[in-house]
Amino acid sequence: MDNKRKILIDTDPGIDDGCAILCALADESLDVLGILCVAGNKSLPVVTPNALRLVDFENRDIPVCKGSACKLKEIGLNIVQENEGVEFHGADGMGGSGLEYTDRCLSDVKAWDFMLEKIKQYPDEIDLITLGPLTNVALAIQKDLETMKHLRSITIMGGSFERKGNTTDYAEYNIWFDAEAAEIVVNELADYVDMTFVGLDGTHSCVLSFDEVAFLGFEGGRRGELIQRILKLYMENYWFKDGILGAVIHDLFTVLCLTHPEVIEEEKMVRCQLQTDPEHYGQTKAVEGKPNVRAIMKINHRKLTRAWLKTIMKDKQELVDQVFPEA
């Protein structure tokens, strides 16, 4: 395992989170040390079982940890996160997956404590991928900033520097959900840890087609069939709500930007400032000053499709090359 890339995934699964986690678990170059759950699109009692479902589905022994059940400013107020995104993610948050789950891998350690433990165990070796709000990461920073500075990198699904937001005109959902947490993460870590934002600028430059998802369902075995099934509702909503024929699977794209950097077609270094005023709440704004984060601005569709399919269908590399040749 020592030659594998060490990964922590902080997530609020979520259909697109589910696709991302399945991709990471299928990638034989990765050592997924833990899956850390946080309230976001769904409440913690919904997203935690979804993470357990995926670990059981893959028959992996990976700790799943419960994290924050609400945003930072609501901690201690006895406020429980409501289930959002039902129309996009289904009642169970993962497209009505129908997967059973057990508590086999459920850890008693809180997500932020598990994060700190693993960084202490593997200083400067862990790549953190965040697929939901940044509440757990902010709590870890507040508890032990110096340890958090020893992350190897952090790749964030969130934000939008040039594109209109998907929650407000200014803000993408993950950052909007807990902008105070995102502000802490950027202000405290960006000058010490390689930080990449895979936001709406980049993710909306790449739309996976029905044909690509169907191919995975036809040829990708039980994993491919599951992905095609849980994406059905997601893809329907992209058409009926946004007029997009296909799907932008934000969290999957985030994982692939880290594991297969060749999919990145355009990026820029910016100095990121988080906005927390009422009008611009959750905006990731590029400001004057020394750049401190990398923003992914464009993703190559063909390269991403090939990287995704080859990761999920590792026994059918030649077939992928035949159906989706390099451009």
C-alpha cells in the first residue's frame, strides 16, 4: 500500500458524490484512508448510510466517519440540516440506489479527529478531496491548524470565479452552504497547502452524454450498472430543469482532476477571497494579490471520459479505446 497515493474523501453523498467515490474506490493507484461525512445536500443521517452503502457495495474495509450535522454558525443551536436536493438526488440522496448497508465500517471517531489522526500518521502525504461543504475541514483547522498544514494537497469541489452560481447569482452550493467554513479553509491553509478549486467554471465545460453513461451500464459490470441507474434521475433533471442533454457530474470531475491531471485543459492561479456579506454570500472572488489557489477553468471532455471509463472498466481497456479513441 505504501506506493499508493493516500486519499481522504470528505463528502455528502449525493449522486455525483456516489459516482466520485466509486471512481476513487475503483482506482488501484489510490489508498482511500477514510470517507468523512458532512451535512450538505442531505442531512447527516442520510449521507452517512450512503457512504456505508458504497463501501459495502465494493466490499472494502474503509472507515466511514460522521462529521458535522450542520454549518459552522449553527453548531450548538440544535439546528438539524434539512434534506435538500430531493428533486436532483432522490429521497435517499443517491438516486434511489436500493443498496443495503451495514454499520460494519462506521467509526466512532468524529470526521475532523480522524482527519487529524491520519495527517499526523502520514504528514505531507495525504491528498484531501472535498465533495461537500467545508465544515469538517474548518473544524479540523480550528482544533489543530499546524497539523492541517501538513496535508499534501486539498482539492475542493466548489466555487465559481467567472461563471454564475448555481444557488445564487454569485455562489455555488457547497461554498454557499457554509461560507464561513470555506473562508477559514482558504484563509488558514491556502498559503501552506496546494489548494485547487474544481468549481462551476471547469465542471460546466464538460457534459457527459447519455451514450457514455449507457456504455458504462452495458459494459461496466455491476459497478457500471449501478452508476447508470443512479444517474437516471440526475440526467433527467439536467434536461428538464437546465436544458442540458447529459450530465455535469461535478464531484466525479473533481476526483479525476486530481488523479488524471491530463483531463485539465485550462487552469489559472488566483488569489481567492471568500465573501460572507448577505448579497454575495458564498462567492469565491478573485482579488488582487499573490495567487494562493489554482482554479480549474476548462476540462477536456474526451480525456475525462476515457480516464473515467478506464478506471471503472479496468478489464476492458481495449474496448474503451475502440469505442472512445483518443481525439
